[in-house]
Amino acid sequence: MVSAFAAFTKYEENKQSEQPDWKQVVQAENAVYAQQLNDQREMTADQRAHIEGQIEINEYRLTENVPVQTSEYMWSFVENASDFLQVAGLFMIVVAGGIMANEYTWGTIKLLLIRPISRSKILLSKYVAVVLFGLFLVSMLFLFSVIIGAALFGLSGQSAHLAYVNGQVVEQNMLFYLVKLYAMKSVEVLILATMAFMISAVFRSSSLAIGISLFLLFMGPNVTYILSMRYEWAKYLLFANTNLLQYETGTAVVEGMTMSFSLIMLLIYFLVFQLFAFTVFAKRDVAG
Amino acid sequence: MIMTTVIQLENVTKTIKGRKIIDSLTFNIHEGEVFGFLGPNGAGKTTTIRMMVGLMKLSEGDIFISGHSIQSEFEKAIQHIGAIVENPEMYKFLSGYDNLKQFARMQKGISSNRMDEVVKLVGLEERIHDKVKTYSLGMRQRLGIAQSLLHRPKVLILDEPTNGLDPAGIKEIRQYIRNLAEKEGMAVIVSSHLLSEMEMMCDRIGILQKGKLIDVQSVRGWMNEGMDTYSIEVDDVEAEAALNYIKAAFSDIKPARTASCLTFEAEKEDIPAIIHFLTGKGLAIYEVKKVSKSLEERFLDITEKREVI
């Protein structure tokens, strides 16, 4: 899939005509930003801060003469390929949703539970297997897109990512930036896989677990977004917090949310899922 | 011979939704014996077995395996148990050997030698590397037994071990079970609703009905218990007379008449006297035979009697 994506990108790239001078582009961009800041009064403080940050970064480019990367190269391909994390998430959810429920369907749960191993250990090792599988998928995606990106688009390109941190523009290592990007995007997948795992262990139905989790994976963010326009409490919903990138791009779902707020919320959801799975599983009578 | 108790059930009770499924079971099972759980469908055999292996929680009471409580010391208690609960379910997409390996990983100290030994014991050497989905039911049953024997348990629990097997398969399983109990000193617990089958492999049978243990009997004793039933065939027209003669002469025998046959319960020693007496009265005797009560009838007798009480 990543290869097909790479081939397509390469094809598109060949069609592209010459790019205009990057300095002009950046200046035009800043003009638009400045106008936005003046015109739109309804903007949230977060959005305003984000745009100001973008302006700062562009200014930095002009003064330090750091060109904007316009053509595709290895790292930018890796960045774009991070969208495939959704697909990795899909696989992870399928596995997480099936891993306990299938043992029930096959009847092998009985053989597992009569080993000299406590039930919570069995559940924990199943969960660890799911997480390892997810890690494997994500690192495969990363590695594979590095390899394909390098092979098709070459290594030349900007070596640093510009970020606006605490009122200053800093150059970040590209690898570091991308690992962070992948990690943040993986959080959503991880928490959904945990939910699928919980449903799988509690309700013993893989289709229920996979169905609900996939539905939420695709619909959850939209529904949350709609709710967040009207209600403040939407910020406590799971999907208001799964997208950690919202703090990088200044588009927090509900104004006033912070990264640490989201992390705490995610942690709470995570613990609730796990607690639920473990207590129900440890106490259940296994029949049929 | 001093018998060591390996499993001890104490007042085991299971209540589901206010209904007592299992009611105060108390009994012991010793080393080297084959113990059979007998009872009609729904009597609670499988539930009891599920509680013994920790798949179900007990509502009251406790089960001790080699002195360890299944509730508070689950890991210590369960390591002495090997079991198949209901059907021998395995990972169908793996080979028999991989299935065994998977289960061997979950407990300590199972060498690959032990695995080969167990495979040989159940006679699966030739097919062990084939996928389980290609196995017949009998082979799955044998793989199930192999799985339960891996860790040399002190107690082997088999729920309906002969379910769905052909006569040859049943005989084979029976021989394994007897062997394990006699040669390895294992306690084997089997459940079944077929008395004839139990009679052939068990030393003791516990009869369960409606969640209660209504009787525990040694198989040998039970089979020889009580008087036999005899039937005497006489001439049609003389039957009524014969009936009255016997009633008058033998006060403790209560014959019943069906057409030309008289049936009654009696001790073996009484039979010659009865024949002698009847021929003395000039009655023609065509046939005298012992009607041995089938085990099923005895079983029904017991269960019905208890039900009335």
C-alpha cells in the first residue's frame, strides 16, 4: 500500500510544473496570515497563537535563508505516509477485537484458564501481544516509508523541522520530529485498540468489538467536533483528546484544552478500559 | 491400603440467579481411583467439573486439590490438574504438535521428551504434525488427553470423554483411563450420563441429581446388591393356581402374573425349593429364568426413589 502511494506521489511529482520562487511564496503566505489576524475576530486564542507562530517561522526562513521544501524527498514522504497509521490502526483493532473473543468462540479459553497462571496474567499477556503487534506495524510503516522514500525521492532535502516553541523558532531534527509525529498519531490507535480489547474481553464478541471500534475510529472525531461546537463538556469525550496534534496546529476542539489535559483524560479512559476488562474477566464464570 | 485424598469437596454450592444449581456437595477422591459422575443431563455434572478446574467460581464451600484451595491458591491447586472440559477444543489452524507446544509453554518443566512421550502414549505419532482441523473426533479427543497429561497431573478430569466416539474409540479411551489410574496412580474423574459406560471404567460412582449428590457407591458392591428377579413359565390355564400355591407356601415371596409367566424376587437358594414345590403339585414348568435387572433400571430405581423422598 505504501509502495502504491509512493508510486502515485512520484507520478504526480513528474507532472508538476516549475515551482515559483519560495521566497515569494512565503511572503504571500505571511500576507494572508496577517490579513486573517486582522479580519477574523472570532478566532480563538489558540488559533491566533498558531498563526502568529507560522508567521514567525516564515520570517525565520527569510532571515536565515532556509528554503521551503517543495519537492518530495525521503523525510517528507515519511511525513505523508503517516496517514497510513489509520490503516495500521485498523489492523490493530481487528487483532485486539479478536484476541480474547476468538478464544471464547473456539472454546480454547477453557484450556487457557486451567493452566497454573492467574487470569489477570493471561489477560495482560494478551494485551501486551496486541501492543507489540501495534508497535511492529507502526515501526514497519516508518521503516518501509523511509526505505521507499529514500529509493524513490532521494535523500536531499531540508534536514531540520522548524517549530515555534515558547515564542521562539527552533530547528528540530527531522528524525526526532517524525518519530514524535508518529507517536502522537499512534496514541489514537492505541486507545481505540485498548477499547476494542476491552469489549472483546468483556462481551466475548469479536464482531462487536471490531465494529464499535472501527465505527468510532472513523466517526468519533466528527461527532465530537459537532458536539464541541455547542457544548463545553465535549472536551471530556474520548475523541476530543485523541488527536494530540491539535495542540501543534492550534486547533484544539474546545478552547482552553491543553496537552496535559488531554494526556490525563486519555490516561483516565485507558485505566477505565483496563479496569473494566480485568475485573470482569477475572470474575467471570466460563461456561458454554 | 491407605488411600490418599487428592481432591476434597466441602459443601460446594453454586447459586445462579437465586437458584441452587449445585447443592452442598461433599466428597473425597483418592489417588489411583477412577471416579465417575453420573447423572441425567442438567444434573450439574459439568458445573461441578467447571468449579473443580476454576472456570466457575464457587458460591459457597471450597475445593481442595492436594491440600490447596482452588479459590485462594488457584495457581498451586490447578497445577495438579489436567482436564478436558466438554469438547477437546484446540487451535484448529495449528498442528497437533504446535497445540501441545503452546500449552506446554504455559507451565514449567515440560521437556520436548515429555511431549513425545505423551504423543506416543495416546498413539498420535503419525498425525501429530498435521493440522488439527484434519483430525477426526477420536483423534481430537486423544490430543485433548495428551494436552491434559503434559504436566504429569495428579488428577485427570474428563468431562464426557466418550461423547461422540465410536465403540473402538470408547474402548481405547477406557483402557487409557484404567492404565493411568492403575499404573501412574492418578485420580481420574469422568462424567457421563451412560451408566453402562461408567460401570466398565469406574471404581466408584457418584450419582448427581438436581445438583445433589444422592449416592456414592463402589461399582462392584452396587452391581451385586439385592435380590434377583426370576420368572417361571407355566401352563396358561394353571397359572392362576400356581400363583396362589406360591403365595400360600412362601410368605416372603410376592409373585406377579403376566399371562403364563410368574415373576418374583427371590434369593438364589430358594429357587430349587420353589421348582420342587410346583412340580410336586403336578404343574408343568416350561422355563425358569433369571431376569437380571439392567444397570439402567437400577439407576432409575435409585434416582426415582430419591426423588420421592
